[in-house]
Amino acid sequence: MKRWLLLVVAAAALAHAQQGVIRVNVDASDAPRRLIHVQLTIPAAAGPMTLLYPQWIPGEHAPTGPIADLVALKIRARNQTVAWTRDSTNLFAFRVNVPAGSAALDVAFDFISAADAGGFSSGSSMTTELAVLSWNQFVLYPQGGASDQLQYQASLRIPHGWHYGTALPVAKESGDEIEFRPSSLTTLIDSPVSTGVHFRTIELGTLDGAPHFIHIAADSERALAMTPEQIAQYKNLVAEAGALFGTRHYRGYHFLLTLSDHVASFGLEHHESSDDRLEERTLVDDSLRQKNADLLPHEYVHSWNGKYRRPAGLATKDYSEPMKGDLLWVYEGLTEYLGEVLAARSGLENADRFRDWLAYAAAHLDHESGRAWRSLADTAVSAQLLYDAREDYSGLRRGVDFYSEGALVWLEVDVLLRQLSHGAKSIDDFTRAFHGGAGGAPAVKPYTLDDLVTTLKAIQPHDWAGFFRDRVDSVESRGPLSGIEKGGWKLIYTDKRSDYWTAVEDERKVADLTFSLGMTVKNEGGVADIVIGGPAQKSGIAPGAKVTSVNGRQFTAALLREAVQGAATSADDPIELQVKNGEYFSTHRVDYHGGEKYPRLERENGKPDLLTAILKPRASK
């Protein structure tokens, strides 16, 4: 930064400090090298002061603030170095003594973006071609102040020639420098920036006075090729969400879509935007596009369910207060369900794909041995532990399946509303009542389980408290199939993989033989997981081992499938697998002859087809 600009920034920072506004200047010109430079001016008075780095990150449901990547921290006041010490128990807290006569602290540090793609926003977020900038990684804030009350004035420098997108209101631009309007710390952290050299902004139109955009940052120009049909589907998504909820709690909405094989792949919700990261070829590869058709709808639904209506345990005053995830089966489960419904209603996916997703989720839950000891409620409360849990014995441990199981619970709620009201009510009535309100700007309205039950009772009388108690708090070994069955369908198994199943396997790079051999095997032979009591486990195979040969021939996933098919016609010959475990080899004879088995949904004659009715578009009504 040139000297004259430094002087201007310093003068502006001092003025803001005098007004109680914290100034944060982020220099992302080194983003291609995964290095960000940060300067803050924080109003301060003489005496002890504690500065906090954000620890509990909204939407990540865990203390995932990447404090280890904050480096080169220096604090000054009145042009003099101020010593700091890290709190010995809260490692996200820095303690200083502000010198007499000081009006502000000048803080500087660098942030290192992770190189590996794992994790959420603390994972890899930058390549040589693009960056996703999350403000929680670039700020400190004074202890004791609620994030809604702390005011920040942010500016950003991006690499020369790069473009950007964000929901954070812009005051002015000058070359590669962007000055944002003052905002609360809550709004700042809730408004990430997507930037890159290969960049495209698509306008999705204005509805109810709110503009909608998709900003695409990719590792290549080819990856930006969203077709007119796809654009029309996302315009439909905006319209269908409006019809579902009846109001909007944002001034404008920005989908920040990142397409790269070298950043963490996930979606993270924000009030007026979403951080959506997928493989580079998602828009041009039909299999990838169909597999991930629900991501943007899911994160978009969170603007209503998660950001506006938020469980009381997640509506914390700042980023150091621990979050309580007991209602994540609503926060994530209802969002998972509504996201899939909106994807189908808008044309991003078809009814077959919706049913294949249901079959995939229901079948895995129905064969999850961990259900015998762990309730859905406990998976939600334990979210911060389970997000980073290993994949071995995942069925016995259970994971963050409050997404999929919560979705199946809410499918049953939708079906029950339709049945009990003889078709007069549905989940749409609940969303309008529960997620409605004045709208037009971000707001937070916390809720409890009693609030959910009260709203549902007002729509359709029923013992909703008992309904949720039975499905959420109790331990049940079978999966939650009632919504599917009451909706006019049943779960069956065939020897053919659905396109959705194949796409999931391709993404995970595994052969999922859960319902036949009772094991999931990585493409290179590693045993990712086994089913407790399944044929593979009975033969002595455990997760972490590596299959090296199948019936005497070098392992491939295709060969393993062929062996399963062949054993179905030869009841006397087990499948022989050679396995390497550590430094030792062993041979295992898997006595299974049932052929390949993959879940599908099949219509039940004589029952109304409520699943199809649920997916009918509403915006044209």
C-alpha cells in the first residue's frame, strides 16, 4: 500500500475510533499465495483490555475458528509497541494493557489459508485463481460487547484484475480497493466475499423489491458456463422459495458459487448470501450437477430456517459463547427437506432424483447399528464432536445424520398435515406461519421446541409434542420410514444402482456395498466401513484394512462387484478376499450369495401418491 494511502487510511481509522467504530483493512493481494494481511484500529481506553478472535462460527455448529492460522500479531498504541499475552485457558483471547492517553489500538496480523481441502471455512479457501474471504478470520473484537452492537468499517484490496461478489453493502470502489459501508460485526461476519480472475455474475431478477444474484468464481473460464436452462431453474428457485415462505428476510440475496477441486467443498449459510463450493466441472458435468442440485436450495432455505428463525441455543450474543445444538434436527433437518423439495419444484432436479435421494437416506439409516444406542437428539447435541469424527465404524458411532433423519421426520410431518387435514394443509402452511413476518431486512427470531409444537397445533390439531418425542428422543433401531410409506411408496432393493447412488459413489471414490457384503470399499481397496453383523464383519474384516485381491485376482472395485454378482449363482462358493492389515496379510471367505442390493422407492398401489403432490410447483398458482 502506498504511503499516501496509508496516511489516508490512518486518518480515517482515527476518525472512526473516535466514533467508536472499529476499522478493519484486509489486503488480499497475496491470496494466490494463501496469505492475507490485516490491519485493525480498535477504540480503546487506558487499562486492561481483552481482544477475542471468533471461535464459534455460525452455521458450522462448532468452535472452528482457525486461531492457529493467525500469525505475526503485533499491537501498537500511539506509535509504541504494546505487549500482549494469550489467555492460558481461552486460547482465542489476547490480553493487553492499553497505555495511558491512548484512544485506540492499532492491530496487525497475517492469516494463512489452509492448503488442504478438508473442513469447512477453515479449510482451503484460496487458489491461484480465486478466493473465498470469510471476515471471521480477519477480525478481533473487544470482550464484553455483543456482536450486534459492535460497529465495523471494512475495506478490502483484491488481486489486480480480479472481480468480486458479496452481500456486504459497498460504499465506493477505487481500482482494486473496495470500501464497504459501516455494519455491525454480526453483519460483517455474515457477509463473506467471493473473488477471482475467472468470474461471472448472473442476475436472477428482483422479487418483492429484493435483487438476487449468482456470483461464480472458478478455476477456469470453461467452468463458468451456466446454461440458459440452468439460469431459468435458479430463477424458478427464487420464485418457489417466495411462494413457500411468503416473505423474505433480506435486502438482496447473493449465491457465492465457487467451482474448484482445490478448496474445501461444502455449503455455508448466511442471511443474505451463501458460500457454496463445488467441484470445478459441476456446471458442465451432468452427473456432478444432478448430485449437487440441492446445495444452493439448501443454503438458500437457511435464510429463513436457521438465520431468521434460529434455535435459542444457537442465537448467541457473540462468537465466544458456546452454541447448543439440541434443535439441529430442525435447523438442518427441516432445511434438508425443504431444500430438496425446492430443488424439485424449481426444476433443478426431477422427481426420480428426489425419490432416489430419499431411498439412499432411508436405507442407510435403516441399517445403522448405532441407532440401537444413540438417539437423533444425541447426534444433534454432539454435532461439534461428530463433524470431525472418523469414517471407520461410522454406522456404529452414528454421524451428523440429523440432516437426513431430520429430513425424513419432516417429510412425515408434511404427509401427516396433508392426511389429517384431508389435503387442506401441508408443510407450506407451517413455513408461512413459522418463518413469516414483516420481512425486508435481516432479523433473528429465536425459538424453542414448544414454539414449533404450538405453531403446528394451530395449523392442524395433533399430539405434535408426542410425535417429536417418539422420533427424536427415543432410541429406535429401525430407520424413520413412515413418511415414505404414508406418502404412498415403499423402500425396496434391486441389483441396479440409481444415477444418484452412482454419483455419490463417484464423489466419495468408493464402492458402497452396504446392503450386500456389508462394507464400503475405497477405489484403491481401503475398507472405509463395515456393517455390524454383516457378511464382511462376520468373515473378520474390519475398517482400516485394505483389500488386495478378490478370488485370487488383484483388487478393483469393478472386480469386487462382479464377484458379488457371481456368488449369487453359486451358493457353495464364498467370495475370497485377501486383506492387508498393517504389516500382515490374511484371507477372508465372505459367505454371501444375495447379489448386489441398492435401495429404490416403489409405488404402493391403493395409497395416494403424496410424494408427487409435495413436489408440484407453487409459484405459478
